[in-house]
Amino acid sequence: MKRILVATDKPFAKVAVDKIREVVVKAGYELVLLEKYTTKQELLDAVANVDAMIIRSDIADKEVINAGKNLRIIVRAGAGYDNIDLAACTEKGVVAMNTPGQNSNAVAELAFGLMIYAIRDSFNGGSGSELRGKSLGIHAYGNVGKYLALIAKGFGMDIYAFDPYIPKEQIVGDGLKWIGTADELYSKCQYVSLHIPANNETKKSINFDLLSKMPKGATLINTARKEVIDEASLLRMFTERPDFKYLSDVEPDCKAEVIGKFPGRYLFTAKKMGAQTAEANINAGIAAAVQIVDFFEKGDKTYQVNK
């Protein structure tokens, strides 16, 4: 009998675990739960004798991958997978997957919620502004970007998108304005929402040269990864552009300096909250379980992210 480990220091909701268990048991497999663990050794011990593992934001580094003597597949319940050592997976012959699209609407709604909160001056009783007619740039037009565009259309925003991997015809067909370069996107848009992954190409790519091109009232929304921001540039932007705001569901390393020097111009959620909805929690967990079963039963590697 194959054993499937769900290892989550921030657990799935009970309803999600119940539905994951239902998928696993129906396939004739055994579900192993490791929740709210406090040491890496607990994870190493738990992965030692399982065939598959589902994680959320948990770190699956080389030590963890190698500890899984029978491990054949690991699935990140969510879109981002920079918490998995893909090279270690490939070296050991482990298939790594994500579950794209399952929490996309949750992230898009959060991004838009941050924008509303900021433009209405944090609901402090003062006079804010409105999003209708404002320009929104979507940096990376994947699943989250598409949901964000749908919401923004309802608010009457002027929507642009830049993504070198998405055909112009698709972006235009969805009713958005296609932009060919990041420089042009930032130059045109008062609001820019980041949905790029953190990789060697994108880390620290959001720099002062790019941000300084934004028009007056510039607001950057980051529900992606903190690593894509060049924090020296972020601090310089705060200093040189008093109109600039930064809204993020992942705190920057320079958080203390931002809080101390630039009150009222930032918003950081208490923790990364993009997928923190009941629906996303359930959808991503079930998708991960189904993908594992399909991998073992059908050899399906549709969502494999390592080579």
C-alpha cells in the first residue's frame, strides 16, 4: 500500500484534510498526517517511509528529499514552488509538481482588497479616492492575473498586461491592453500588481529604474514573492517618491525601516495570505491528492515542474 504524507506546519482546514483523505483512501492508499511540526527532524522522520508528499509553504530542501527513501513524487499545494529543491528532486528521480490555478481567485481578490484599502486611506475616516478610471498594470498574465483583470473590469479600471510568455492575441482577446515591455507597463500604470515567480531571472528584477518610471500616485502590489523586489530600490523609491505606496502580503526584510520612516504608505499582511481562503485551501489540497493518484495510477506528469 502506498503511503501519502501531508506535511504542513500551517495545516489545511479540517474539511480539506477530510477531502484529501477521501481521495487517498478511495485509491487504496494510506494517508499520513504531520501537522504543526516544530522541528525539521520531525519532517525528516515523517518522509522517511512514504511514497508521496503534499506540502504547502513547507521547505523541501535536499536533505528532506534525500530522507524520503521511497519518495517518488512531491506536490506543492499552490502555484509557487520555490520552496522545493527541484535539482535535488531531479537528481533523486522524484517528480515535483504544483497545483496551478487552485488558489488564483483567492490571490486576485486579496490583491484587489489591498488596493481598495490603500486608496480609501485605510478606512481612517478621511477622504480617499476611487479605482474607477485608474490604470492597472498586471505584471505576468497567468491564472491570478486573469482573475485580477476580471475584477478590475468590474471596477472600470484601465487595464494593461505584460507577459513575454503569453501571446498578444490572448491578452487583447481578453479585453486588456497588451504591453510589450516591463518598462512600458510601469511607465503607463499608476497601479502595478506583481504575479511573477521567484527565479534566477526575476529575483530583484523590480528595481528603482523600473519603479521610478511609474506615474504620480504610484502603487505597487506584491502578492508574489519578496525575492523579486530589490529592497534597496524599494527604500530609495519610498525616499525619493513621497507619492509611492507598497502593498504586500509578504513582509520585506526592510520592514522595520519602512515602518519607521514611511508611515501610511505601506500595508503588509500579518503573514502570506494569498491562499488563505477556505475555497483555495480545499481546492489546492484536493488537486494535490488527485495529481498524486493520477501519477501512480496513470503515469500522469501534467504539472511536473522539474526536469
